[in-house]
Amino acid sequence: MFRKGLQLVIVSLLLLVVVNCAKRGTPTGGPKDVTPPVLVSADPPNYSTNFEGDEVRIYFDEYIKLKDLNKNLIVSPPMDPKASITPMGSASRFIDIKLVDTLLENTTYVFNFGESVTDNNEGNPFSFFKYVFSTGDYIDSLKVVGVIRDALLQKADNYVTVMLYEADSTYSDSIIYKEVPRYITNTLDSSNVFEITNVKAGRYKLAALKDADNNYTFQPAKDKIAFYDTFIEVPSDSVYVLNLFTEILDAEVSRPKQASAQRITFPYKGNPDSVKIDLLSTRPEGFKSLITYKRGQDSLQYWFAPKIETDSLVFKTLANKKVDTTFLRLRNLKRDTLQVSAVSTSLVLEEDFMLNSTIPIVAADSSKIKIQRSDSTYITDFKTQLFPEKLQLSLKFDTEEKQSYEIVMLPDALTDFYGNKSDTLIFRATTKEYSDYGEFDITLKGAAEVQHIVQLVTEKGDVKREQIGVVGQKEFKFDRIEPGTYFARIIVDLNANGKFDTGSYLKQRQPEEVLYYPSKLDIRSGWYPKETFILNQE
């Protein structure tokens, strides 16, 4: 009896342990699914020849979804109307393609789904899945590969469309403005490398677009463009480099608008330097006018004085050799009021103190401008410089380390375009010590005997410092640099005009070459790095 009772206790304890062990954990569901969908079959089969149908169904081994199809899908050659593709949003084990466009004879078609085909549960992409068919007897199998770069910035745009146009007897450079290409591909968002597949042998024009409207045609007002200098021959083992740039549009002036009692706004596109504006209406005695422009704005400001007692004005505009006459009815608006502000209260050693104004300043009376140091002594040797077309003026004087300055402009110190005098204006500015800044020296080794421009830019490409060299100059020194991270950008200024010149597609002119020093520059206070950049241009 005792032995049976002991056995019963032991069995009970074992059962209790088993139950407790079972309660301690919960099932994890197994390892995470990282396997992308797999193509099972297609009807008609993938890589079919002599294709004659108008419907395709593609089967997968699991439920799939189409993610960002409009961004990822590339159909080459392009179809118009576009094919209908389902499912859109819901999960399915197959993709249906319904063709609407009439297919070209003896042509290989490629549906490249990019990263859009994903499994329903974990979103694992079936990367660069392609469905290919030919309306002829064989599948074209040649390819064109290359790299997209930005002509001025370090990083090229995502989703750049790369295109091939057949260079046959009907080809002209203007085709890119009005017709879709024969072959296309896309760089997507993960790489600047491109590959156009299933190309037939032949001669082509190679180009690329950052295509704002995704219509595969070049619209200079919206799109960036890149092109290869010459026609390319396929097959080829070359790796083509395309530099994407924004064209400067031909100047174009829109209908003016009245902004204030004596200021007219002229919206424009293109290069403002080539725009001329002339008032045709009767001018009163002593009439004067001035046109101002600020970088980054899309309008020119036409200032005039005195006020014209009339209800309308007539202007003649000249832009890109095109003359227009415009009529503007005047309203009873208020006059502009003068305001002057400092560009910055931090004054960089040996640089001018800059001021912005809301009305162009045309005169400055130095006798009514006082510059005082923190020790109450005055600076008497200074110069003023006016930039009325930019709505700016500057004060140039010798600055000292770790100093504070108070700039007082007494009444009537400044005169604006309308003849108004300024009230009392007070500005304050401070300087740092030289040791608070960094320096940077760079030597261009192997540089061609041309002019180079060296810029220190931010990661976004904003220019913080710039030196325009002379022909043959190899060494560039930057001092008084605010600490921070910079990149050294070198512009090969072939025409020696002191600026970067972009390209022109119709003129088949490439943008000027731009090079970046391969390492970022960590400028620190009191640091003076010296670098050598081997250009191999000689």
C-alpha cells in the first residue's frame, strides 16, 4: 500500500512539472519569412516569341501585392495607351496584364517591375522581376549599361529615366521633345547605375531625364537632362557616364502686376540678364526707373519715380529677341516703405558688413554714419558701397578680433530710390578670434592649364566660400572658415567667366566639368589641413 501511494505521489508531481513547463513559454511562430515570392508560371510563358495576344497572367507561389507600381514599373518600349495591370492594392497569387496599345512588329517588350512585387505578409520584394516577350522570332538580348551623375551636385536624383532613341533616317535631336524613346529603364531609388536590357543591335542616341511628369519627353521648364555626346553602337562593352543638368531657359516675361504705388512686378523665366523693360507711356519730367532682381526669385521689380498720374501704363519687353507690348491698369495702392536690416550680426573678420533694404538705396552720407568699438572709440576710415540692383549696401572697415561694433546711421544718412531719407538706424555686430576659425589649403595636382573655381560647399551643395583662380593656378588657400563639415568642389572653368556653365541639349553642349575632393572636410577651430587633389587633366 505504501509503495503504491508513493508511486501515485511521484506521478502527480511529474504531471505538475510537465504542466508548469508547458505554461512557461508561448510559441514564437518560427523564424521570420525573408523569402521573396517565386515565379511559378506565366501564360503565355515568360520570354515567349511570336506573341500575338492581348492578355498575360503571371502566377506566383504565394500571395503577392504590387507596391508603388507607378514608381517602379518600366515598360520598354513605352506603350500608349498604357497596359492595365492588376491587382492594385489587394493581395493575389497572380498578376494580370491587359494590353491596349497596338504592338510593334519584331519587337522585344520588357515589363520590369522593379521592387514592386512583394509577398503579402512580410513585404519581401521580388527584385527586378521582368516579364519579357517578343512579337518576332527571337528575344533581343543585348544591353546598355552606365552611371548617372549630377553635373553640379554630389548625389544624383532618384528615379532617373534612361532612354535610347533609334538613330535611323528619321532621327533628329528634337525627337526627345515630342516622341517617346524606343527603350527605357529607371535608376530607381537605390543606385545611380542603369542597365537597359533586351536591346537589338543598332545605332542609338542615349539620354536621361529626371522626368517630372513621367511622360518620357523632355520639358526644359520641369526636367533635368543628360545625354551622351555621340551616337552609341550596340553591342558595346562601354560603361556610359551621363551628367544630369538643368538647362537655363530662354528668357520669357509674363504679364506684369502692380505691387505698390510705384513698383511693377514682371514674372519671368530664364536668364534675367537678357530681359529689357521699357515704359512706352508718356513720362513726366525727371522720370527715372530701376530694375532689381534677387537670386532665387522668379520676378523682376520695376521701380519708377515720380508717380505717374494716369490710370494705365504700357510697357515694351524684350526677352530672347522677342518683343512684346503689355498693358497694365493701375490701382490706388500704398507706396513702399523703407526698411534696412543687417544680413548678419556675426561679422567675419576682414569681410564687409552687409545690409539689406526694402527699397533700393541710391545715396549714403558717410558723415552721418558712426562706427563705434566696444571701448567707445570710433572708426573714421570706412567706405560705403551701394548695390541698388540687389537691394543691398555694404560698410567696409578694418575689423579686430573679439570685438563688438555699434553702427549708428543718423537721420538722412541713406536716401532711397524715391528720394526718401532714412530715420535713425542702429546695428550691432561682433567678431570672433582668429583661433575660432579654421583654414584649408588645397593643391590641384595634374590640373590642366585652364581656370579653376574652388568652392567649399555643404552636403546640399550650398556655397559657403569660393575662390576663382587664374589660368594655371594650382594652389588655393581658404582662411577664416566657420567650423563645420564641408566638401571641396572644383569647377573646370573652361571659358574663364568665373561661374559654372550648365549644358544645352539642342546645342549638344555638355555642362562644365565638376569634381569633388573624395573626402569630406571636417573644419575645426585652430585646424589648418592641407590636401592635394590629383586631377590627371594634363
